[in-house]
Amino acid sequence: MKILKYILILISIPIFLILLYLNIALLYGATCDENENGTVNTEVVQQLNFIKTELESGVGEEMQGIYPEGYVFIYSLYGLAWADIGETLKPNSDLHQKAIQELDWTIEKLNSALAKSIFPDDLTLKYGAYYRGWTNCVLAKKLVITPENQRDSTEIKLLQFNCDEISEAINAYEYPYLPSYDGQAWQADNILCLASLAIHDKIFEPRYADDIEAWLMKIKETVDKETGLIGHFFDYQTNQTFPARGSSQSLINAFLFEIDSAFANAQTAIYKDKFLTYRFGLPGIREYPKGTEGSGDIDSGPVIWNIGGAASIVGIRTMGLAGETAVYKGLRNSVQAFGVGLVKDNQKQFLFGKLPIADAFIAWANAKNCQISQEHSYWQWKFQLLNLGILALFGGLFGLLLKPKK
């Protein structure tokens, strides 16, 4: 019996410590610090400090060796997160100026020959929908946070030129989606292009309203028939949409809020129904719709117990923008807990800094925290109830082992 007691103690101590850590980590609250310069999203600034250090050390080139669009992806996420930081700050404050400077640096990197090198320049839309969508959104978002009297006329002209080319390309193209590579079209990339037109019309005199409406109509006509959602990939040969996936759905819906909030809310409601699930009382976004299964790939990141890594991280932003407070907090805090967020020297990293593209996704996913409702929501009760069950089980076992013999 003594051996059984010692074995039980050895097993129970690490389980107790893990549960204690998770319960503390799941209480995380967004760090929105008010001062005379506005609201500072302190945690995300710390994340961006870490990512900048990594980018200066060449992690963009390293990510390009791992992911097909790794270089453009990590710089775009970095720039877009800084744009969100700038939105809650007073113009000309030091941190707002830093946001502008970091966006300038990001745009310079995105316009480099290296950034363009893998994208074909002979498509209907030069360099394709992926490159043009992400880079044009970064440029547009920089102009959003730049005071009108400080906007660079060259950048304004470049945004309008890019938007004109996107508009002309989709109007001239026979299919509803522009390719990112020769013969390959992903809906998420096209949504980025469309979002850049919508952002332009919010900050300048609208000129793409008709194009946006017509393009949205084409998209609505080609949704995945099984789910009613915008699909993952479009097949030119069959003129068919491939089924929706969690990784692309989280991204698509996040940018749909820039374009058409009513359509975004409708799509997010279906997405929530088809992809949101729970494991041990904690929320996660599936990579494949309920009732189907699949493996992870370069788009999804790791898929564990049907939960998609990228889908769940980007889902933080989507659920927050949709006003799904409990789910938003659950996803956000679960990433904080299982990602083991650590702060050192005013830099915050996740997963011990081993995968900076994940840090960039997490930073961008949380960059809207200070513009999203933080109202109290006791979302973790199911997880805590399960914890109590586990503790009661171990308590019962200890009771049996320590019960005096008759």
C-alpha cells in the first residue's frame, strides 16, 4: 500500500501544478493601459518588440524557407498589428510615431525584390492576389492611422494605383477569384484584396463601392454548398469551391468586417456553428467542419484532436470583432496558457520563441483587444468543474489508501 501511496503522490503533484498553472493563466486579462496619449495595448507592444528583434536577425528569410509566403506573411502581420496599436493612440505621441515608423520599415521590406521574388509577375493581377492583397492592406492601414495633413502623397497615389489594378483585374477576369499563382486561387487572398478597396473608401472619397458590391455578389454565388461559407480554394477547371477550412475561415471572417459587417456577422455565425468546439471545457476552432476530419498542412499548422492551431489563434480576432465575448476570451486565454507567454526585457514571446510566425499571428490576433469589449464573462466554469472532479478523484484515492485497517 505504501508503494501505491508514493506512486499516487508522484502522479498527483505534477497534475496539481499543471492544473494550478492553467487556472491562473486562464484568468488573463487584456492589458489596455490608459495614459495621456490614449490607450496602450501593452502586451502586444511587448510581443512586437520581440518580433522586431527576430526580424532584424533574419527570421523573415528563415520563415520563407519554411512557408511558401513566410517572408511576406510575417512582415504583413507585424505591420498590421502596429497599425491596430496606432488606432488607440493620440497622433504625434511617441508610441504613435513609433507605429508609423515600424509601418514605414515594414512597407519597405514588403516592396523589396526579395518579397516579390516568389510571386509571378505575369498574372492578370501582377504578383497575384496574395502578395497584392496583404501588401495593399498594410499600406492602407498605415494611411488610416496617419493624420490627414501628414499623409505622403506618394503613398496615397500608390494605394489608389494598387486599388485600380485590383479593380481592373477582377472586372476583366472570367472567374470570381483572382489567382495567387498560375492556376491557383485561394478565397482568403481575394478577401484581402477586397478589404484593401474597402479600407481605401473609408479614408478617401469612395470610388470602389460598385466594384466591391459586384465582387461580393460573385463571392456569395460561389460559397461552399455544404456549409454556406466562403470556401478554402477555388478550382478553375471545375469552377467549384473547395470546402471551408478553419484556418482560412478565421482569416476570411476577420477581414470581412472591413468590407461588409452584415455579411461578416452572418458568415461568422455559420463558422461558429460549424467550427467552434470544446475540449475539456476550453474552446478551440476546428480545422475541418464538424462531422469531417483531416490532417494538418502548411495552411493550418498543427491539428491536434481536430483543433487547428492557426484557426484558433486567428479565431481570437474574428470572435472578438463579432462580439462573441465569451468565446473570444476563451480562445485568447487558452492561447496565453498553452502558448506559455513569457515576458523578459519588455519583450513577450510564446512557445519559448521557437516559432516567430506564431508570435506574429498571436500579436495580430490580439492587436484589437483594446477596441473589443472586455466585459466580464465567466467562460471557464466547465474547465474548472472538470478540475474539481479530478481533484475529488485523487482525494478519494488518497482517502482509500490512508484509511486505517480494521
